[in-house]
Amino acid sequence: MVISTVALNQPPVVLIEDYLLNPPDHMEWVDGQLVEKNDMTLKTSRVQLTLGRLWSDYKNTHNLGGECYTETPCRTNQQIRRPDLAYLTPELLAQFGEPNVFPQVFPLLAEIVSPTDCAEDVFNKASEYLEAGCQEVWLVFPDSGWIVVLTPQSRSLVTRGENVSTQTILTGFSVPIDDLLGR
């Protein structure tokens, strides 16, 4: 990977072409810089695995096709991000296959918010996904028990004791938040 330094005390600039050829693990490409994703905790990792398994089981049970992925890089309008969880429709899978970096944003994705994540950054990333064509973003806050579901047309906030449901992709999927997050 080619890294160049523009000036002293400046972080190295990484060319997007280099990132696309060999995306480094746990790194996003943001404004020409490699940005390490915050580490997950045991709880956030468990929630990521649980939600991925539930989405995958739902698509398989309903013969919807497509695939679920964890931390797979995709392009937004200006960055390369690694959503914690993503669902790729069978149509997009047939069109693009499984490249090192998916050339567009996934239609359904989730970010599992870690205790060290800044709320402003999480919501800005969700806006970036939606502006790039994502049809549905889930922001999962395991510690507080909140899940925010965002689409270009709607926003919903659900919490413990309630069910969370997909709005536009994997239509019909629903799960009690307590089952997803644990009690």
C-alpha cells in the first residue's frame, strides 16, 4: 500500500486505489486517511452475531436469497466504510459478486454502537449511508437498549419490551429487542 506524507505532522494520505486493492482489516478509508474502527466489546460482538444470524435465518427461511456480511467494506459517495452488519440482495450479489470492496453501499445495514462511539459520529455515518443510497440503517445501542431504524422516508426509535422490524429490506422481519440484546 502506498502511503505518502503531505507535510510534517500530517497523517499519511492513502490513495483510494491502494485501499481498494488490499483493504486493511478493521480500517475504513475516510477523507484519504485510514481510520481504525473502534473495538467491539463482548456485548456488542454478541449483538452483532445475533442480529446477523437472525437476518440470515430469516432470508433463508423465506427463500429471499442474498447474503449477510460482517464488517465488509463498501463505498459510500465519498468514503469506504465497514458497517458492522450488512445484507446484500440476490440482485446486487448477482450483479457485483463479492469484490474486496463492495462498489456501493449495502441496501440494509446495522451499526452496533460501542460505548466508546461518539453519538454525533454514529448519526453522521448513518446519514452518509442513506445519502449514498442505503434503504435502511439500524443503529443498535446495546447498553441503553435502544434501536433506531432509519430509512430515507422514516425514522423510528424502539426500546426494550418492544419489537423492532425491518421497514424496506427483508420485509416482515421482526424480533423482540429483549431477545436481540439479552435481558
